[in-house]
Amino acid sequence: MTTRKLALTFGHRLGLLAFILFALFPLFWLLKVAVTPNDLMYSEGVRLWPSRMSFEHFDFVLRHSSFPLFFRNSLIVSLSTAVIVTVIAAFGGYAFSRFAYRGKMAMVALLLVTQMFPLVMLIAPIFKILSPLGLTNSLTGLVIVYSAFNVPFAIFLMQSFFDGIPKDLEEAAMIDGASRFRAFAQIIVPLTLPGMAATLGFVFTAAWSELLFALMLISKVDASTFPVGLLSFVSKFGVDFGQMMAAGVLALIPAVLFFLVIQRYLVQGLTAGAVKG
């Protein structure tokens, strides 16, 4: 039995290691191409690492391209969307978790229905709505669209966290004289910080990497986001993979830093949200 247990443990860890290597290999290749000089890009063939490294692609992206502008636009849109959606989802999830009212199930069904339509179908009507309002070619328009599409899932995600918190806590606070809002803000919110971090991380990642609406609603360079900006490295005659990969490596930095800041709450949130009661 001991030998079998050791074999199962070894096989489990070996499989986990293989999965991690498989998942990280594209990121490794992204970095490898980014530091490969132009003169070695195709002359060396397939190698795990170039014989000589160069940061010429990073220099071009940072100093001679519009990437810093795209980077700033994506950061503004992603952070704004994440904060707005998390605040709305906190109140919406609390309402769904704590209150019983007429039309509640119809509202839940309506939110679910919004997740069933392919996004491509909605581009034309969304453009038709935003255009007269002057919200095309605007970061504000992107924030509104991203928030609208992320709110339903975020509400259900936050509801699962509120369902895991006993109602007795805020009821005890209200018996002691606290209002419903004060009980929510001072007792429930601190307990759901892991859930809010998980929601914040999910929405930030979704907004940071979104391409379809950013491509369809933005045509001006000064309002483009990072995913759209990557297309600027594609021309009619070829693709500058070195510069594109360098831009991709730089775009990973804010996402990594963001998750490092919230990782403690994120791990708690992903586990706590799966358990009710």
C-alpha cells in the first residue's frame, strides 16, 4: 500500500508539473522571441533560447511606438470597469442574497439571458446606441460597455459569497441599533473582501484582454487600448513578431502586479465562494 501511495503521489505531482509547464510554455516563448535580435529571428531556426539577447524590441516599443498610450488607456479602462462592476455587484449580490421580493426570479432570469447572446450579434446595436451619444472613440464608452457585460456574472459571484455569511450577523447589529446600510458596510463588507478581490481580479482581467468591442468601437489611435494596439505591429507585408512579443511581455506587468497585490484575498475568495453556510 505504501508503494502504491508513493506511486500515486509521484504520478499526481508529475502530471501537475506537466500541466504547469504546458501552461507556462507560451509565456516562455513570448519572452524568448521578445529578446531575440532581428538578425537571429529566422536565421537560427528553432531554439529554446537565442544565442544572443537584445532589448532592441523593448526599446522600440517604449520609445518609438504608441504602446505607452495604449498601455495607459487599457489601465484606465480596466481599473475603472473593475471598480464600478465590483461596487454594483456588491450591492446587487447582497440584495439577491438577503431579500425576497416580487419579480426576483424574473430579474435573475433576465440577467442570465444577457449572458446567452454571442457578443458579435450585439456590436451593431451597441454602436447604434453609443454613436448618437458621442461615446464611440471614447474610453468612457468602453467602460460602460465592459461594465454592462460583466455586471451579471459579477452579481452572481458576489451573491455566492453573501450566501456563505450567516444573516444573524447583520440582524444582531440591527438589533443593537445599526441601520441596514451600516450593518452591511461595517460587518458584511469586511467579511466579503476576499469575494470582492476575486470579482475585482476577474473583471480586471476580462477588461484588460478584451479585443472585440475595443476594435469595433474605437477607430482613433489616441483612444485605442492595448489589444487593439498590438494590431499595429501587423502590416500588409508581414508581422513584426519581436516588437509584438515585447509589447506582450510589457502588458503582462500590470496584470501580474495587480494579482500580487490582491492574491491573499483572491485565494481566500476562490475557496470561500465555493462553500455555502
